Amino acid sequence: MAPSPRLTHLPPLWWGILCSLPVVSGLIGRFIRQTPGFEDFDAVTCAGVTLLKGGNPYDLTPACAGLKSATFVYAPPVAEGVAFVIAHLGADGYRLLFGGLWLLALCGLSAYAVKFALPEVDIRLKLPLLALFTGGCIACGNIAILLHGGVLLGAFSLPRRVWPFVLTVTVVSLIKPVLLTYLIVLAYMDRPLRWRMGRTAAGVVAGLSLSLWVLHSPSPLTPLWKDTLSQVVLSDQTGISYFGWLHSWGIDSTSPVALSLLPVVMGTLALSGLALAELGQLSRNERLVLGLGLAQLLNPRLMDYDLLLVVPFGALLAHLVARQGGRWPSVSTWGLIGLTGSILVLNEIEQRAILPVPLSLHLMSLVTVALAGTLAFQQRAQVVRTMTGLLPLRGRRLPPLPAAE
């Protein structure tokens, strides 16, 4: 898919420079204002150092010499693992190791999102989506970048080998349980339905078992961790997706209403993704992009540093919308440009890009559901045949027996 003819005269290099302005301006603005950086990175380091000294790594006001850290919110095994590494490599050695892997993951995710994910889609349609990933996402140094990079590396083994991907998702869910949504990738593979259901179910069981084990661990740090989750994660840092929107409407993200609606929202998005995979005639590569991107939309506590893999997913949606013909190719192109421009303006006037980013994510969710519904209506005969084939034999009406001669 190519962008609007009015834009093809602009070379991809200059197009890339233009679309990277939100990221660059955000980083420059933080430097000029002397805003502390890598606070999430320092939070993990400080937790390990504090634990080695016998302190509480979950202190809401952490204090480590030379570090400007945020509150540590990860599970006790993470703090214990970091403390183990620091005990052997020292704080500087740990920072060098973590920083190197983090930078490698950032470069790998960026290269995949912009160049390798959808080589058949014009790069000038992918670059505007980089505006979702603002300068603050990089400056905070959150461990999520490293986790997403690990999941992407494991996904490259699909569909031939499943266990590297499932193992990676299970391990990263120990740090961020919401990343279990990555298992939706298995449901969209170009394999028989029974294969997909079996592998996805096995991954969910493995991930949930590990998460429950951590949640009910007898470690003395577990109660402290749960208190931090309640005070920080579920109250102050609800994200920019489902929990974030409920919080902005004054609804507690742990209320029965919020938790009862969550399966409905996630189920609708997951089924819509399945419809796109099956009815959209997606290639194996496109199915992977679909799964990796939709995993972010399914994350009820999505943060701004989780958005790199949304870039190829948004480009895939624009590509599928453009297939509908008419004026949709131009609408897709200019919609992406408007996203970049709005975030750039907010960065330049020193306002947080809090409005266009979550609105763009919800727009992608709506486009996913609407496009799935459109394809299902256009191919309703095939949908009926498929659903009929999935019905149990007991529910079908058998054909009459031939008359006896």
C-alpha cells in the first residue's frame, strides 16, 4: 500500500525525520528542562541495592545515593534476582548489563516496527505511528522495552516451534503479568483450529500458574509488594487503555463493574482479530503483526512505553482499510499524519501528549472491530459455513436416510 499521491514526492528519509520530531522534541525538551531521566531504570537498581542492605525495596519514597528512582512495583523474585546480579557484578556492572540489553531491545523493536514487520507496506505509512512513542517513553528507561524485545525474539520461532515463545511470555509475565496477552499471537497463526486452541490454552495455564504462585508466595516481601500494587499500580498508574479510561471516568479499576466488563471488551477485540486473520486473507507475517499489536490493545493497563509494536499493527489496519477502496486510502494516510502533528504540537507547547495517544489507541480498537464486522458481513456465507462446521454433531439435523427399495 502506498501513501496518498500528494505525499510520494517526499523521500522516505525526510519523511522519517519529520515523523520523528515528536520523539526528538520530547527528548530535547526534557534535557532543556533538566527533567530527571531513567527513573524506572533506577527504580529497579535501587530495589536491588536496598534489598542487599536489608531494607524495604517497596518503599514508596525510595532513596538511593546517586539515583532518582521511581517506586519499585515488580514482584519479589525480580527484586531478589536484581539483588543477586548486583551482589556479583556490582551496581555499575548491573547498570551496564541492563543498559546494553535495553538499548539492543529498543533498536531491535524499532527496526522491526518500521522496516521488517510489513515490508510490502510503504514505510511512509509506518513512520507517522512512531509519534505514539514519545520522548518520555525512552527517557524513563522502563524494563518493558527489554521484555517486549524478548517476546519479539521468541516470536520469530513461530509457527515451527512454539515453546520458545510460550517460555518467553511466561517468564516476562513474572515481571509484568499483563503481558500474558501476547499469547493471543498463537490464536492467529495459520494452523488448524485445534492446534491453536491447544497451544494457547497451554500457554495460558503456564502463565497463570506462575503468576498465582508469585501472588501467593510465602516470601516476606509479598505483603509489601501487594500494598504497593494497590497504592500505586491500581490507583495512580492505571495506564492509557481500559483501566486508564475507567479511572478518568471516576470508576475504580478493581470494582466489580470494571472487572465484569473487562472480559467482554477483551473477548470482542480478540474475536475481531480472529476475523481479520481469517477473513482478511492475511499472510503468515501479517498474522504475526496482528497478534503482536492486538496484544497491546488487549492489555488493560497499557503504558506509553509499550507502544512500539503498535506501529506495524496500525500500518496493517491502514493497509486493510485501504483495501476497501474508494476514499479510504487517503483517509488512512491523513489520519496517521494528523496523529503525528497533534502529538508534535503538544510536545512543543510543553503539554503531555495524553489526549491523542489514548484516543488513537481506542480508535484502533474501534477500527479493528468495525473492519472485522465489515469483512464478516461481506463474507457472511463463508462465516455461516464455518460456524456450522464448528457446531457439535448432536446439534445438527442429519440428512434423511435413502428410501428402501
